[in-house]
Amino acid sequence: MLPPNSSLNSLGRRVLLFGATGTIGQATAQALLQQGFTVTCFIRGPKEQNDVGKRSATYPFLEGTQIRFGDVTNPASLLKDGFCGEHFDVIVSCLASRTGAPKDAWKIDYQAHVNILECAKKLAVKQMILLSAICVQRPILAFQQAKLAFEKNLIDSGLNYSIVRPTAFFKSLSGQIKRVQNGKSFLLFGDGQLTACKPISDQDLGIFIASCIDDSTKHDQILPIGGPGEAITPLQQGKKIFELLGKSPKFSKVPVGLMDCIIATLSLLGWMIPACKDKAELARIGRYYATESMLVLNPLTQQYDATLTPSTGTQTLFAYYEALITGTASVDLREHSVFN
């Protein structure tokens, strides 16, 4: 019996997946399995972790895949520990730098992907699906420039490619729920309507990424993609959280100018204290997301346009909020817990 939603065309075809331990990578792995692909996940870590029992306990969310460990920044490790000299039909990468700081971005978002691409070409892989980001449309930050630099490499590589640029993720928009539950106000930058996005769930994005393999309309394309429904502002997000909690809305507004002062101060200190340089970049990233919409940029008007931003899937941000608040879903916020 075939797995649900699989096809005879995909059954047995081999995919090498990078970034599988992230939430989007996990969802993509499951979507690929559901479509009948044979999935191998290459995970950053020492080769000694290649013990079946330990893998099953540590990565239960990757059940059904083969897991290999190595160093994605080392071409020799990629070839020996990842590709292992074997044939793969498709490379799928959900790999991304953890911080977005310049050194990390150029090491992972650019160079690690260059390493993957070169290995793929050596072993005659014909297709690569890349998870990028919609924010590269206005590339003023290091991680955006690194992503764009590799996108160009991929486009020029001769491989069949699909570059997926999703809008905001549910996880990144859930950082203030705990704060509001604890009786605090919802923080807004400006009036809370400076930006808007069409959030997409990990599951819907994973299905979309997997669909790029066999959908010829998505081949050799840059693919912006959002979730279902209208674009949502931060003000609307905050109001919905208060509504779901049965509380009266309470907002605190943070002037964008305050962020500019913080960035300027950290940048100045960065000349003397190297750690402040990275903090300044992180502050710039925060300001970017506070002032730029995660929607398609209209090339004619240079304005963000929800009507030009494609949608996919069925899961909505507000339904996700309700699941988190009622306890039927949970989220590991990690870097998104900053607001709490």
C-alpha cells in the first residue's frame, strides 16, 4: 500500500534534506514521506551520533527518514557523511543561520549552501528546492544579502531549482501570548499598522515545498508564498489574543525612533566592543521586521501588496493562537520569547 497522498512517480525517489531539525524542516520531512519519497536527513553534529537507538529517541519527529550526521560547512564531510557517494534525485534545503548575525549568515546561508550545491553537481543531482525568505526583496541586512548571493548561485547552476520565499511564520508571531497571559500589555511598534503579513503554518509550508519537486509550474521559479486569508497587522494580532483570552485590550507603543537610537548606540560601541557589533545587527533585524511588511513588493509601486502575495494551505494564525491558548498546541519560542 502506498503512503497517503503519495504517487507512483515519487515512490522510492531519493531526497537529501538539510535543516530537518527546525520546525519547517520537520514539516517538510513529513510532507515528503507522505508523498512517497525516500528521505535522508543530514544533521549538524558528530558522526558518532549515528546510533539507531539514540537517533530514534532524540529525533522522533523524523521517524521514517534516514538520519546522517556531519558538518554542513565542510565539503569533505558533506560528501563522505551526507551524500556517501550515493545517488539522490533531489536536494531540499530548509537550512538557515540561527542568529542572522553577519558571520553566521555568510557561513550558513551562503557558504554552507555553496558547499551543498557543489557536492550536488559533482554527484549529478538534477534538482534543488531552497527555502529562502520573502524579506530578501529589500536586502539591507547581512543575512538577506547572504541568502540572495546563494539564490544567484543556484539560479546560475544549471540545476532545476525552486526558490521558496515564505511570509511570516506562526511561531514568530506568537511571542507575546505568554506576555499577555501574564497581565502585561501587547507591544506595538508605531501604531501597530506599519506592517502586515500573510502568515503560513509549518505544515502548509512543508507541503508546498514538497510539491515543488513534481509541479513543473514551480520549476526554475522564485516562489513567494503566504498562508490563507487576508493580510494581518500586529494590531489585529494583539486584539485577537486579548479576545481569545477574554481580556480588555491593553497596548504599549514603542517608537521606531527608539530602536534607531539603540542601533546607533550599539554600532558606536561595536568599534570598541566586538560583541556590540553583533547586537547592533540583531537590533537592525528587529527594526526591519517592525517596519517592513512580509508581503510581495510591487515592482511598479515599490509598495508591499497583499493582492500580489500568493496563498496556500488551510491553517490560519488565529486558529493557531486559539490552540496555543487552550493548550491543544504548544510552541518552543526560543529566540521569539524576547517579548516575555
